[in-house]
Amino acid sequence: MATTRNPYNNQGYLPNGAAAHPTGPIPGATPLLPNQGRVIQTGPIRVLCIADVRGNLRSLNELAKTARADYIIHTGDFGFYDETSLERIAEKTLKHVAQYSPLISEAVKKGIASGGPGSVKARYSPAELPLSELPLLISGDLKLDVPVYTVWGACEDVRVLEKFRSKEYKVNNLFIIDEAQSMLLEIGGVKLRLLGLGGAVVMHKLFDNGEGRTTIAGGQGTMWTTLLQIGELVDTANRVYDPTETRVFVTHASPAREGILNQLSVTLKADFSISAGLHFRYGSSYNEFSVNPTLDHYRGKLAASKASFNDVWETVKGEVEPAIQQNDAQQSLLKNALGVVDKMPSTAAGGNPFGGAAANQPAALGQVDESAFKNMWNFNLADAAFGWLVLEIQDGRIGTEMRAQGFNFSHRGAKQPAAAVPPAVPAPSTSPHPSTAPPAAQNPPAAPQRQASGVKPAQAPVPQVKPATPQPVPTPSPAPKETEKQAASGTNGASNAPETAPSPAPKASAEGIIGLFVMNAQSDEHARDLFTDEDKAKIVKIERWGQSNKVVQFKTNEDRDGAMDRLPDDVKNRTQEDRSKPLVKIFNPPPRNQFNARGGAGNWGSSRGGARDGGNAPSGYRSAGGASDSEGAGRRGGRGGARGGRGGSDRGRGSRRGGVKGEGASPAPDS
């Protein structure tokens, strides 16, 4: 019987029913060579998506092990700095990078934050200011265990990126995805096409190349996106288009906040977008249909971004077009980018929601891609120190797993025993005079929330409170209900009202405080370290005012004003979206009628204008000026801290608790 040669059969095993060969292996069988083998995949492939490692590149290997990841996608602020970057970085950028760097010691961070004579570079040696572990990767002293695909972020060195593009710098397992280079991962039955765009999106810098010598834009330690990069990315995406691929748009800036990126993701036919740049303690997962109440609202966001871009384009058009007149390639890229903007709706109203032009209306009037509105999914990541996203890919299906360190609510449990102390209930009836009664007596229905959020920070230290604490004596019958309301309406981290209600002192002391209001202070020491040694000696005491705010008290107005004058400008003025940095203002006690001024559930929109702006602010989407709803001096949000990105949810919780019961939203000291 003739036997067909089988290179995989070297053990003498025969098909069922065949006679066994007396000598074992079949004559002519060859051993299996290594390159003739097959990789049998068991279990899903895991792609770890993280953001903002900020030069702590060892953490990439640690996170990959923790998440059992086979690949890593990183969304910017990777830490593209080498040994020469420190001399090029601007002072303001260096302070920002140092404040959030996991590589710089806490002592140096405090010294930089407190200020001092001379520049940061003059006060500290380069060894005390390590910006990144990238030199260890370049030298080979540090290796990446899994492939890492990254875009660049807002705080990077453009010279370093140019060296990577020219192949002067090479790192095994590190791949930079940008407008000129996409990546394809064939894993788990899915062809995953990665399209990337790095840098911050700043409208007035879209036509500025900065210090970049190639098409990459940046300078002085920061990087941003240009319009030509957007045009080149469109060209790259068109050239590699394959309908069998799943497209992932990786950006540093968030398409949720940048309308032009939102439209670009539609142009790229992306199935997913993965971004960072918002620095929340939790990652977010959404599609536009889930966060926009109507298509008109979505169109309004895109129309506002288009109007903001057109303002810049009309200003620079006369200079840009002649400059690229002789360069056909750049003209083509500019045309691609302008085509993205032209497809954006010009108005929020009208238009056929399914993509075609409505009757009697031009196509540009509100036309959007309805399929992307519902089907394209967006992931915005927390910083790598706080959480991650894992794409789990198996049998053609992409699942997700999101983890976050989140906020610490343990302090609420610690305050529970104090909430059950009942002596606070009789206080309103025993202090009837308006000038001496505690704040709760001025507005009895709102008493529990008012006391919990507003009075405690101005309360005298613990020894004055103790006499009222050990009194679980008989109480009137309504006491348990009042106490229950107090426990329910106390704000995150604020002490509950029963300790403070019996004494009229908090009202008087709040009105007589001479101090500075420090927002986003993590501790008393954190607030104290903001001041110079001269002013530290003049501080009388520091009291908590809300969840993460402090009131630093001085003896005289002169001491307070002098301390305020000597603070660095970046502490007194908020110039960027990062909201975890402390902000210092002159302390003003809350107005007596603060509950009525803020409004309740019936005036939910007041947190975006409303009562604060005199009640004349228009409702609905209002970002035509280019600013997001969350931007502005009086609003919370932004990075980490004790409140981090929770500003919006805190306002919503205050409104529900206060408004539904006829009370107001959270009091002024917490805003």
C-alpha cells in the first residue's frame, strides 16, 4: 500500500485501519522543523489601553503583567524627553510637567510649587529633574516586554519625536502611530487598524509649526496638532482602507470635547476612538447618541467647532495659501483637511438626520453621519496611575474591561457615628434671634444640608465641640427624622451638623474670618506649603471648607493681602484645563441667602449660568465661543484631586437632594 508522505507525522502513527509498520516510523518521514509549526491560540488576546505614563516607562511592563496584556495602546504624554530636553523646555511647562511627574521627588515638587528666587532649572540640578526614562529605553538598559503603540501628547519634546521619525532613535517594541504611519494588528480573528493623531488641538495653532523641522509641530516642551497633519492622516487612512478591518482612532485630545476630531473620526470611518487628555479618575465609554439628547444638540457641538475654526482660517488664509502655492503635496493635504471641516454642519437646526439633504435645504445645513452618531464608540481613559481599559479580542468579538482606582469615600464611613448624635435638633427653637441664631435657624427647611456643608469649616477646633458630643440624652420625637436628613444630605467629606448646631459661634466666626480660600488643597500642609516662609509664620490657623478646600486665616488684612501678593501667578489664576492645581482667592463668607441664590431642582441649569449670571443666560448648548461647558473660573472638573472630574456629578447630587425637598443646591464655599 502506497503511503502519502506526511511531514507532520514523525512518530509512526497511522490512519485508522492501516497496518502497522514493523519498524515504527513511515519510510521517508522527516522531522518537524521549527518554522513548519503552527501557533495554537488559546484564550483571548488582551490589548491594554492606557494614558499619561509621563515618563514612568517601567510602569508599562508592570501594567502589562497586572492586566495580562499582549499589546499596549498609549494615548499620549508618553514621556518623549531625552537628556537634552531639559534645556529646551519652557519654565511654565517645566513646572507643569514636574508637578505631575511620577519620577520627581515630593520634596522637589513642593519646592517648585512654593516658588523661589530664580528659575526652576537654576534652583535644581538636572539629576533632581528627571523628565523621563526614555534614555534607558534608547540605551537598552530598559526593555519593553510587550509591543507598545503610542501617539505623542501635549507635553513632549518635538526634537525627540523627529529623531524617532528619522530612525536616529530606535526602541524595540515601541511603535509611534501618527499621521504618516498606521499599524495593523491581526489578533483574535480581528484586523485592528490603528490610526493616530498626537498633540493638543488648539485652534489658533493649527497653522503654526513651532520649532518643528518636519511636519511635526511643537516647541519648548509642548506639542500640538496642525491642519496639515490632519490632512495627511486623511490621506493615510484612504490609502490603507480595507473594509474588512476594524478601525481605531487613537488621539491625545478627546473627540468628545473637540468637534473637529469628532468629525475627523467619522471621515476616517473609525469604529472606535480611544483618547485621553481629560485626566479623570474614571474612564468613560460612550457613543454620541448616548450623551446628546437630540441630533440638533450634536450638530450644535460640531457647528460651534466649525465656527471657531473658520474664525482662525479667515484670519490666516491670506498668508497660508500663498506660502504653499508652489508645494503641490501640501496643497493636497490642506484640501483634505478643509474637506473635513466643510462636511461639518454650519447650524444646529434642520438637516436630514440620516445623512442626505433635506427638502428645500442645502446639504451643509446640519448634515451629519447618523450611523456614526449611533455606532462609533468612544473611550476616554483615566491617567495610567488611576485606571485602564482592556480590549479583549477573541473569535472576532471585541469585549472591554475597564478598571479605575476611583475616588476615596472611606471618610464617609468614618463620619457615620457623628451623624447619629441628636442634640442639634432643638437648636432652631432655642436661638430665635436672627443675629445670634446659627445659619440653620435662618432657613429651617434647609438646615441639615446648610449645616453639613457650610458651617463645619468655620467651626472652632474639636475641644469646643466635645461638650455637645457625649449627649445621647432623650430627644423630641422628630429628632430621628432630622438626624436622618442630616446624614443623607451631608456633602462628601463634610462633618455632619449635630456637632455644630447648638452654638451660634460659627456664624459670627465665618463672617469675621480674615483669610484666603484655597481650592483643591489635599491637606493642611499642602495649603501651607503654597506660601513663603515669611507668610507661613503669620498663619493663625487652617480650616477645612468643603471637601477639598481650605481657609488659611491671618490676623490682619495686611498679613492676608501681603501673602496673596507673594503667591505665584499660576496659583492665583487658572490658565488651563487642569483643575487639580490649587487655586487661591480672597475668602468671602457665604451670603446669608445662598440657598435661594443657587436654585434647586427646578432650576437645574443654574450651574452653567442661570442664577449666577443673573438668570439671563440662554439654555442649551453654548460653546460657539470655542469654550467647553466645563471651562470657566467658577466650575469644577478636571484632573484628579479630591474632586477630580466629579464636579458635574456633585452639582447634580446637590440639586437632587436640595431641589426635590424644596432646598437649594450645595452652598457657596464648596464651589
